[in-house]
Amino acid sequence: MVGRHRGAGASVGGMERSSLVALALAGVLLGPGFARATDSDIQLWPVVTLDHGINDTWGAHLQLRVRFDEDVTNTKDVLVRPFLTWRALENLDVDLGYDYLGSIDGRSENRLWLSGEHGLVWRDLELRNRVRFDQRWVENVDGVVARFRFRLRGVHPIPGTDWYGALSDEVFTNLNDRGEGPVDGFEQNRLRAAVGSRLFGRVRAETGYEWQYVNRRSGGFVNRHVFLIELAIDSGMIRRERQH
């Protein structure tokens, strides 16, 4: 995963350093907000991702995720996410996908989404900037909720091992308010630290911790302490690593 596009390293060094500074500062800037949160929860999110490279330009993917909340004592919901990837440029991917989020209590949410992800490599450091636009149909909420997401993710190999370390931050903002359901404006921030490795050739394992700061319409803000475990399995034709 790390090491593609090395020829561009010298020209993007300053941009890479600026992006890393922004990523590192995200947690500091959000610190006061986390301290004001009115509730907290420990959660576990196991994820399985299946990746298939159709050809040099297209890829097909399926992601399955289960969420355990209430300090990992309750099964909250299941996410099913099929999507397609189009490699528009050597360092630019466009994804088109659908999410079905089904809660165990019977509530559901459907999403259609479009994202673009741009990658830069400087020495052994890979940075990926992703923007994503969601159209959300939330049960018992009239109309469509539009949401914008931005994520910055950095990945670097751990010296002397077959593992890598990853740090990312993602901001979620809803662009409208239906009077119920998701709030208008800032919805949540996700700050993640993880480690991963490619195992058994076609299987990649990644595990980490994510600090989520979530704005709810009722009940104020909440801290979610999420532990993630992902297994990504590819068909042998995959072009790059994927992340949920």
C-alpha cells in the first residue's frame, strides 16, 4: 500500500508536512468539545471487507459491519455497503455506493453516496484526502438529509516489521435540517489511530481505536470510544487498500 507514486515525493513534501500538522492538531482543537460531552459509550465495530479488481480501472467492493454499543453489551445495528471504484487518475479514485444501516430495534437508514479520494506519497508516508457526499433516507424522517464528509488519513510502515501505523480524522456535516432526525450543521468528528498488516497474501488485518464526538438532536453531545477490527480480503486483483 505504501510506496506508490514515489516520483512525486520531492514536489509534494511541503504539502504533506502541512497536511500532517493539520491532522495532528485536529484532536487538540476538538479537545474542549470532547470535554463538554454529556454522555459516553464504549463500542466494538467488527468489519469484513471484500475487494475485487474488475480491471485496471474498475473495482467492486462489499463491506459488512456490526456495531456493539452500551459498553459492548448490546448489538446496535448492522451496516451493508456495496460500492464501485473508478480510477479516474493514477492518484485519484471515485467511489459510488449504497449503505443499508439496519438497527436491531427495527429502525433503518438508506444512503446513496459519492466520494473522491486523492493520494500523495512522500518517502514512506502515504496521505489520502477523501471527500464524500451522502444522501440519507432515515426512517421516520420526511425528505432526504444531505451530508458532507471530509477525511484525511496518513499511513506509514512501522520500521523492522510487516506492520503499518495509520492516523486519520474525519468531519461529518449535515447540509439541511428536516426538523427531526440528524441535526443541521456539524454532526460528528472521528479521530482514529490504528495498526495493520497484510496476512496470508490476500488478507489484510487492521485494528485500532476511534474517538467519536457526536452531536445528537436530543441528549446533547456524546463521546464514543470505538474499538475497530477489520479483515479485508481481496481477489488477487485489488489495486489499493480500502478502509471503511
